[in-house]
Amino acid sequence: MKKGWAVLLLAASLTAAGCSSNNDDGGNAGNGGASASSQASASASTVDWAPIIDSYRQFSVEQADTFIAETDKFVAAVKSGDIDTAKQLYAPTRMYYERIEPIAEALGDLDPDIDARENDVEDKDWRGFHRIEKFLWVDNTTAGAEDYADRLLEDAKSLRALMETVEIEPALLVTGAVELLNEVSSSKVTGEEERYSHTDLYDFAANVEGARKIYDLLQPELAKKDAALDTSIGTSFTNLEDALADYKSGDGYVSYTDLKEEDTKKLSQLIDALAEPLSQMGVILGA
Amino acid sequence: MENGNRNDTGNSTKQDQPQAGETPLLEQSFEERQASGLLHKSVSRRELLKMAGIGGAGLLLGAAGLGAVFKGNVFGEAAPATRASSRPNSSGIVDFYGTHQAGIATPSPNFILFAAFDVTSGSLDSVRSLFQAWTAAAAAMTRGEPVGEESGNDHLPPTDTGEAVGLSPSRTTITFGVGPSFFDNRFGLAGKRPAALVDFPAFGGDELRPEWCGGDIAVQVCSDDMQVAFHAIRNLSRIGRGKVVLRWTQEGFQRTSAADPEGATPRNLLGFKDGTANPDTASETEMSEVVWAQAGDGANWMNGGTYMAVRRVRMRIEVWDRSTLADQEQTFGRHRASGAPLGSRNEFDAVDLDAKDANGKPLIPLNSHVRLARGDGSARILRRSYSYSSGMDNKTGQLDAGLLFICFNRDSRKQFIPMQQKLGQSDLLNEYIVHNGSAHFACFPGVRQGGYVGETLF
């Protein structure tokens, strides 16, 4: 593992150096691209990425392992025709996946196999959680969903296996945090993700938790590099988490249908307020 | 809008001509010709302003032949004196810095993008630093420059959003103000709320919708290019993320100089020529009397600022379109084709309110727009409105279009409010319009280079 990301880091510095010379050749690289890039490699080399990447890998492996275990229970409920239990397990199970979605998305076709919504893919290819969601909430039955349940468990295991092969680059972490919030912004806060079960807030919370994990890992470096930015991100996370806590219900969250327009607007604005400074975390990668 | 009037300032537009366009009435073309003649002699910008101001006003008086020129009224039945002040230089840059904020007395470019924001962070420090960042960004954008230097770090989003790269400054102005809600207990500024910054009373004809009302902060972007205007609001919103959120926005337009090179009196969306009786923006005396708040008015920090009324006035387009020509002309008190007062032949004929028809009834109806607009001339405001079209109303399938009425005045309690109260009660036009958005703001005094917008308050 260590070897893997060390190589990637080296590649990243080489890329940065390449950029800088290109800029020089171009002659019109604004704003001193060359010096910015040299700073970039300098500061990238000052960050000790090894423990950060290791921690994140550990986190994502834990999530993936639990994801398989919980999916197993969910699948069992579907296959035994226990629709109430299946409905109960559906949203909490998904959260383990949603927390590590950037990694899953880096693994090619697995994300659509597990998480495609209706019409995201051709009907013949549509499987995964949302296909089963439709059985449970629209057709109100588990009948016919059994095969999809089996496939889902297989896909979850494939995900876990593939994770052994993926290299986690610093850039993946930095952009992954923003991507998690973009997921929330584009489908969860609008209720598009869980259009039959309306359990969008579970995904919402899980995405935010996944982003929070990345931020927590990067925070010490960020505080060194740009303390004001770090404070701004920290405050914005707290604001969002506090707001989200208002919608907790028991161990989970209220239905999306319980949200009023003002609720979703407020949540959406808090996401934007957080994601904007979060998108500046790349400062620890250079410049 | 009181009346559906379009705005006065306006037409301006041609880059190499003075802003004559802003005065819609015929007189304006005199002024325009005059001003453009001056321009061709390539006098300096300063000289031009001076000459256009004086000469324009004189011409206007002569042409209109009525003392009413400066006795404005809401609807601007008389032509504005001159709007040639603060003409942008040939680069299309309107100075951001100055005694007063740009976008008030400066000529009206073709488009507007108005945005109201609410502050979400609770500290005055945060608001202050936001205004400092906004000031730098706004000054840069009005010069046609990006909001900041790019970092050179590929792992960061670009500093500027990029859609205005390569576009000219386009006479862009960015004007800031704060509303009554800004002076609640959040920032410790309650004691600095100007007495003039009242919550508007309910006016006749109001059907206000919360989604188009109020706001802690107003940002008015005017530009000759909508993409440039959008870029400005987008980047200011982005800079403000985490501190402010958008509350409402409205785009507006007026016919461009490309469509009307002659700069004739513009027509509002009801099809009538609409003029205004604005004060002479070139006259500091007059502007100080009508528009600029003074130190002695009550709030020292507003010295050189002004109060802005924003009203989203929807026109009942479909209803208007099926009313007869006679009804339409009675409503305005003018002929539609020529713009002449009823009973007269030419657009600039004097309005004779005493004229009677064969039966002894007034030719110009008592509640017609023209008549009410003239009023007694005691209350004056600087109108700077734009037409708007916001697609359709999904509830009715009808067009959502009308006037984004904007005016500036020294004390809304004495100027805009009484004027609107009168109009809201009796204007015949009320059958065809409805006010569904409203906001009131205190626009800061101008800012000097090195300072920031709002520093007199913060």
C-alpha cells in the first residue's frame, strides 16, 4: 500500500513540475504559474500523507466490511419475504455505502450496479438498491426482488475486493470530500435519490459523515497551511450537522416528505456554505 | 411603476454617444444630438459632462416649454433634464469609486440583475470582511477584470468563474445597500438604523409575495451585457457563501441601442411610450435635494448615500391586451401611437389638464396615469426602472412580465411612500398591474479607493 501511494505522490509532483514548464513555454501563463507550481511541490512534500491515507483506507475498509454484513441482513429479509424488516434495513444499510461513495465511484461500473436510479441505466441493466426499493415501496412486495437481492450482495463483495487494488491519492481525498457534498446537493436535498422510500436524509447524513471523515484526517495539515480556511470549514460543518440533527427520528431520520420547502432550502444553503470552503482544501496539495 | 412606466434612464447605450438615451422623451433626442455633437469634437469626458449637463437642460426646457420639467412626478410625464452625467469613458468603464456609489446617478445600461441577500452569519466582523471582499471584487469586475488572481494550483477551483473572460466592462455598475432587517439585534447596529429606512406601509394594489420581498442586503448589478451582469452576481454570491444566502433575484431589461439606434422614447410592456421626470443627475444641487441623504438627515453614516425602493410590478398582460384602444388611452391619458396627450397631436405637446371635450368632460381623465403622475410636482424621485419578463406563471399559464420599478430618493417617507400611496389608491392603471414584490434599502455612500463599501456603518 505504502509503496502504491508513494509512487502516486511522486507522479503528482512530476505533473506539477510539467505544468510549470509548460506555462513558461507558453509565455502567457498568468499569475506566476511557475512559482505557484514550485510552491506546490514544496508543500506537497511537507505533508506526510502516509498516515492520512492509511487512516482513510482503514476507515473505508471498515465501512465496506460493515456494508457487506448489513447488506447480507437486508438481502436475507428480502428473500424471506419479510417486507417490514427489509424496509427497515434499507436506508441504514445504504449509509455504509454512501459514506465511501467517492471510492466506489472510482471503481468503475460498480456504482451504477449498486446505486443506479431508474432510468440512469437501461432497464435491462438496472439492478441494485433502487430496483429493490421500487419493489418494496411501489409494488409493496418482495416477490420478484430475490434475484436482485442476490446480485446486490455479490456487487457489495466485489466492491470490497476491488478496494484492495485501488490507490488512494491525496487528490482523491480532497476532491472526494467535495464530491460527497455535491451528491447531497444534486440528488439528496432534492429528494431525487430515494424517490420511492423517501429516505433521502439517511444518504444525506452519510455523505456528510463521509466528508467529515476526510476533513478530520486532513484538518491538522489544513490548519497549518490555512488556519482561516480550516476555521471556516469547521464552523460550516457544525452548522450543517446541527441543522441535520433537527431531522433525526429515533435511530434514523424523518421522511423527505416531511420536509417543507424552507427546510430543504436551508439544508441546501448550508451544503453550499460548507462545500465552497471545502473546495479550497486543495491548498494543502500545493500553491 | 407606478404606472407602468419604463424607465427613464435608459436607453443609453451607444458607446460613442452620450447617454442621452436615458431620457425617453422626445426632448431626449435633442439632448442626444447635442451631446453626440459634442462628443464628436472629442472633448474630454469631464468637459462633456459639464456641457451636456448645462446645455442639455437648457435645450430641454426650451423644447418642452414647460416649467414642469423639474416638477417631476412619478411617471415622468415630463422629460428628464439630462442624464448625461457620469458618462463612462470609451472603455465602457463606469468608475466604481467616488463620492456616491455608481448605479444611481450614472446612466442606465441595457440590463439589470438585482439580488437581495440575507446574512446567515451572526457577527459584524464577518459582515465587514464580506463587504471588504465584495468591494475588491466589485471594483475589479466593473473594470472588466476577474475577481482575483488565479492560484496556479490545479487542485483548486478557479478563483474567477470565467464566463466574463474577454468581455468588455460593458458599463457595469454594482451598487450595495442594506434593508431594515439588517438593523435587528444580530450585529449590534440597531441604533444606527436610519429613521428613513422604514418598513413600507401596505399600499393599495399590493399583492406581495414573500419570495420577492425584503432582504438584509441589496446588490444591484447593471450592465450592457447580461452575461457580464450574471458573472458579477454569481461571483459575489460565491464569495459570500457561508455568510449570506440569496433571498431573491430579478433580471430586467430595456430596449437596447442596437434595436433603437435613434434612441426614441422607450415603450413599456403595455405598449405606451414612457417618459420620466427625473431630477437632473448632473446637478449636484438637485441631486442633493432629491436623492442624496445628507449628514443632517439623521444618520451620519448615510451622508452621500440614498434610499432605494424596489417594487416588482407585474402587468396583467393578457387583460391589457383585450382592453380596447380607447380604454388603454384613457388609462394613460395619452395616445398610444404618437405618445401625445389626449387631445393633442405630438408627443411633446404640453399636457393640458383643463382641456374638455364637447360634453364638458376632461379630455384627460381624472384618474389617468398622466394626470396622477403630474400631481402637484412636490414629491420627486430618481427613477431607474427596467422591464422584466420571468417566463410564465405556472398557476395561470399567463406571462409573468412587468416592471422592476426602482427609485432612489433622499427620504422615502417624504417622497416615494406618499407618491405610491396616491397611485395605489386611484391610478386607472391599477386594473392592469399588481405589485407582488417590494423592498427598501439604504444604499451606502460612495467608497474611495482603499476603503470599502459600508465602512461608514461598520
